[in-house]
Amino acid sequence: MNVLLTGAAGLIGMAVRPILQGRGHQVIATDVTSFGHDVPSLTTVSFDDIAGFERLVEQHRIDAIVHCGAISGPMMAKGEPLKLVAVNIDSTAALLDLARRHGMRRFVFCSSISVYGDVGAATITEETPLRPTSVYGASKVACEQLIQGFAVEYGLQGVSLRIARVYGPYRRANCHLKTLIENTEAGRPVAIPCDPDFVYHYVYVDDVAEAIAAALEAARLPQRIYNVGSGEPLTMPALLDEALHALPRMRASLVPGVDDVPDVQTRFDVSAIGRDLAWSPRFRMNAGIAAYRSSILAGQAAP
């Protein structure tokens, strides 16, 4: 397929592009900036330039859109709710309409575990009620509903992937795992503020990219929503135990604190995408940290 990829210079987009190309797809990479990364043949285009996207669609005869571009988390654009709405919701609506008008085969959207909000001890499945606790989470809910509406009214084959906390080489936002790796390599200790009982659902970026490829290529979509995660819930003490396998020289301690996204989400069920799209995560936490470390040491990571 000829695939238009938004957010191609971001954390997920940088992993998606080589995976799709390796599967034989022609990828037209777009982003608002390169963020200083080496992104070959990147087309710089803003979401408010829909005419620019239209030209790309017509020039490259685009068959599908993989929409990774967005303000990427509740900790981003704090105090700017209208910016979140414009970048996340308005751009998705415009791209969906572009896909509709050009009769595209598939629209894959990167949603977030943030749509569920503070769930507590219940197991999170795709049927769990959505109660976002941030404008970011609400923006993802709105986008999912737009995809549902376009699917029912216009027959557009759209799918939303509710992705857990993504980590990997091109993450620019704060990340405990990046800090662990960099401090360990520099011989520095690291203190991590946290509630030791708080459960994290991390997923390595290459696994996310493979899930996106599976959703793009599926002959049929039994559901329009899928959870994507590692299936490995970890408290911070357990996470540090896993990290020691990849970082044996690590010196880490825990200090009292609260996570940037304090929603309590204890169990995150990712079985549906495995059942329907034959996807399963390959990277357990220790393997993901090892891969992340290798990328940082090779200079193939965000500063």
C-alpha cells in the first residue's frame, strides 16, 4: 500500500516507518518538523495545511493513513486545552475526511490508555467505560468517536489502537527508563519519585509499530478498537528488578512522589488484538530496556 504516515519524526512514527517499508509498503513520511532527527524524505507539513496533505494524497495515490501525529500525552501542552483540541481532534477530523473523499482502504489511529482514566482494580478491556481525567484523554475519546462515525456513515475502515505508555529511542518527554539508562552509563545514581504500589503499563515502541502494521494489513477488522500493551504490569520496584538484567551497574533508589499521569489502572487486557490480528508483544521490560540502551549508545535516539 501507499501509506501516508503522520508524526513520522516522533517516538512511534520513527519506529513505524522502517517496519512498514520492510513489509513492502511505500511510506510517505510527514511531520511538523524533523525534531533534529535524520528522517530521509520527510515532508514537513502542518496539520493546518490540509491542502498540503491533499497534494500528497493525490501525488502519491495514497491508499491508507497511519495517524501517529499529535500532542502526545497528558503532560504535554499543559494549560493549553484549545491547542490540544486543534492539534488532536481537528486534524484527525480533517484527515478522516481526506480518507473518505479519496476512498482509502484503511485509517489507523494512535489512541491512548488515557481514554480509560482512573479505573482502579478492575481489568481494562475494550468494553471498559471511558472516563478520561485530562483534556488529552478526552481528545483521544473524541477522535475514536469520529472514526466510529466515519465508519458507520461512510464505510471508512478505521481502527483505533489504545496504546499503553510507550518507551523507546525517540521519546522526547520525561521518561524514568531513559533516565535510568543515561545515568547508569554515566556512572550516576538515580532517584525515582513514585508510589511503590503504583502500577505501570509500559510497551516498547517496536511492539507498537508491529501492532500498527497488523491493524493496517488486516484483511478484516472484527473490532474498531484494540488495546496495545506489553501485558506486563509492573510497580516501580518490580520494574527496577527487571531493569537490572539490562543495566547491571544501575544504582537506583525510590523516593516518595506521584506520577505525572496518576490514573490507577491495575490490569490492562491486550488479548483481543492477539485473537483478531495475530499480534503479540515481543519485548518484555528487560529486553526493551536493553534495546533502548543499545539505541542510545549508537546515537540513534532523541537527545
